[in-house]
Amino acid sequence: MEQKKNSKFRKVFVIAYSTALVGFTTYAALDTFVIPRTYTVVAQEDSVTEQATNGAVSSEYTMETKQAGGRGGRGDGNGMRGRGGKGSRGGGDFSGTGDFGGRANGDFGGRGNGAGGFGMSGGFGTDNSRSSSGQATIPDLPTLPGADSTKSASGTEASVATDAAGTTKAESGAQSAATGTVTADSYEDENISIQITQYETNDTTVYVADVTLSSAEYLQTAFAQNAYGKNVKAETSEIAAQHNAILAINGDFYGSRNRGYVIRDGVLYRDSSNGSEGLALMSDGNFTFYNEGEVSAADLLAEGAKETWSFGPALLADGEIQVSQTEEVGKAKASNPRTAIGIIDDLHYVLVVSDGRTNASEGLSLYQLASFLQSIGVKDAYNLDGGGSSTMVFNGTVVNNPTTGGNSIDERSVSDIVYVGY
């Protein structure tokens, strides 16, 4: 009788043990390979050196999340032995016993600490990261969920293309701009150099932003409220902030007119001609002047126009002044606040705004503006919307003194801006 009882007990024990073992193994497998994890990769601190073999990368990153990973390790509990799934990207000390022990070390592994129960190594080395205790070399560079990043040619982090929630262009620009060296009147990073200088000429204050870029992609335009349309407006500083512009000036106020070519960021929005002299920024960064009606907007687009402006006139072409001493825009006054864009050399631009209509700053005529730009070495230049629209914004601050009637210093809402940024 006693023998039968022991046999029955053994059967129950074996069934219970087997059930527990199967359940634990299933959970460990799910936890390792199925259950989603959250990974946090913080900004790169140092350089990334790409190696020739197998895409190996030796990296030094700061790691914020050290215990995000799987169940690497082996449990040696009281009479029960089980092996957990290997933690992702684990490659270090996976031995250990204890209750869900998990502290990350510099070897991208964890070590269980404790007594009894199931030993669970918990440390997880995130790709391109190092723990607080040391540097690691990883054999490949897979992409972590929500950590897709773009590296520049020099190896430093330039921007984050997207994250799990979908990083916007503006957010990406903010991260990129944050890496630059900034002063009150300058900005410098590997792609963008800006120096703002204030001049006095003809009893007028003129602000010149000297801009050098590594690519024309960093000279951009933006619509007010991110929408194309007549009388869709916002202040220059507001539009600039929405796009994390490092530098911005007002554009051609296309929305105040029904005609005039509008190509922005390589997209044709309006192809009706107003007969004016236009400016196209080509994809290679060069300027092209044209007369609307003599060339179609579709032809400009086919030739590589990235942006067009329909205001004018041209102020300089090949270093020669293109306006007479009496020429003006419509019925505008001879002395006005002005906004202009010019090019000195390949990917070397000036964005220019002058104050006007105040006792402190009289304003410029078109000829005076062209003469001034010629004196500082500008080759080609084009007049944008002026008067109360003329505004320059640098790193979130309005640089000049915009005014419509001279009685107050206030920005005028406009339909578009030209800006430098990511």
C-alpha cells in the first residue's frame, strides 16, 4: 500500500514538474523572441569608425536603458534547472543564478544575483552603445526599433530620420541644428556656415547673412501654416519656428497675387504668368533668371528648378547692376525696407534685409540696394518682397526692425519664407 502511494505521488510530481517546465520554457521563449521591448538610444558622444570586415563597427555611445533585454542565463534553483533564451545582442557573462537578477555590465551581458529560484540574466547591450562600465565592440549593426539614425560622412550623428512615432522633418532639424556652434551672430556645423554682419549705408541699417552650404538642399522655402493658398499667412518668425530654421527671411508673398510661377521644393504649384522677371534656384544651387511667359514653369521644373520666386526685379547679374537709379517696384516709395537674396559663388549666398521708414533707418532704393550688394562681392541678386514684410530671423530671434508705417516695430504676416536649415 505504501509503495502504491509513493508511486502515485511520484506520478503527480512528474506531471507537475513537467507542466511547470513546459510553461516556463514557453514563457521564456515568448519573452525572448515575441514580447516587444522598449529601447532608448541617447545621442552619440564620440565617433563611429567603420571597419572593413563584416561591417564591424566599434562604437562609443551613451546608453540610457541597460535592462531592456531578454532572458539570457541559466537557472540553477532548488532541484530545478532550466535555460532561458539568450538576450538580444548579448555576448558576455550569461552565467548566473538567482531571482531574475539583471544588472548590465560592459560586456553586453547581465549577471543574476540572489539565491534560489530561476536565474535570469537581464543586462542588455543596445546596438551602438556602451554601458556605464566600459566600451564594447559589436560584430554587426542591425537596426533597433525606433532608433533609425543617419550618420554624416564624418561619422558624427547628423539627424534622426524617424522614430517609432515618426519623427518629423522639423524635429530632425532641431536635433541637427543643436550640434552646431552658435554665437549671437553666427552658426557653424559641417554643412552650414552663417555669419551675420550689420552695415550702415545711405542712412540705412542693412543686415547681411553670409551663408555657405555643403549642398543646396539646406537652402529651403516654407509656406505659412504649411499650406499653399491665397492669403494663407503667418509671421516670418512663426513659420521659421515651425521648421526649426536656423536663419530665415520673408519670401515673395506669392499669396497676395493670383499669378506668377510658384515652384517650391521641386513641386509646381502655380504656372500662370504675370510677366515679371523671376528667379529659380536650381538643384545644383545656382541661380537662373527668366522672364515669365518666355519660358514655362513646366520647362523650368524639367530643367531642375528647385525653388522659384516671382517678385523682382533682378538687382545684379554677373556682378553688373540691372536696375536704373529711378526704377522701383510698382508705385513703391524710393526708400524702403528691403529683402534680397544673392549668390557670391558656388553654394555661397547672402540673405539680406534692410530697415527703413524710421528716423533711425531711412531705407534703400532698388539701385542703392544693388550698389551695396555689388560692393560686398555679390554676383547675382534678386529683390524679394520688401516694405513691412522685410524680416530676418536668426536662431528664433528677429534680427531687424520690421515696420509697415514706421509707427511701431512689428512683423507683418506673410505667405512664405526662405530659410536655411535641415
